[in-house]
Amino acid sequence: MTVVPQERRAPVGVWVALVIAAACTVYELLAGALVEWTGLGFVPLLFVPPLYLTAILLLIWVGQQGIRVARTLAVVVGIVLAVSLPVAVVVALRTWN
């Protein structure tokens, strides 16, 4: 009889942290466009730095949990996060009247 090791399931907290980090990333991608859409000026961009730091810290924590799928998704979200900051600034400057 062979013993098959059970795969470790990711706790719900890991998935919640990954979803929050992804939501922060989506906000950053849209933040530049929100400047023009909301008419609030650059106020939507004020939320970008704290959301950026929150997403980075959550992605680091998810990566340290040792779940391969979650770690891979954290890397993908991290890459999109790294690209989203300059994209938000460029979109804000291009849409600003």
C-alpha cells in the first residue's frame, strides 16, 4: 500500500488577500481614467500609493504561504501591479483637459 501525500489546500485568507491585491491593481489601472471620468481632478490618484503598498504587502504575504498556485497568481498580479502605476499616470495625463 502506498501513501499518497495530500495536497495542502490554501486557506481562505490567502485567496481573500489575493483578491484584495487584484482589486487594488485594477483600481490603479483605472485611476488615471477616473481623473477625467469623475471630475474630481487628481483626487483618485491620491489613493494609489496606499493601495500600491497594500497590494505589495499582501502579495508578499501570499507568496510566503507556500501554496504553489497562490504564489504563481501572486507573481502574475505583481507584474500587472508593477505596470499599472506608470499606466495610471500616463492615462491621467493624456485624459486631463
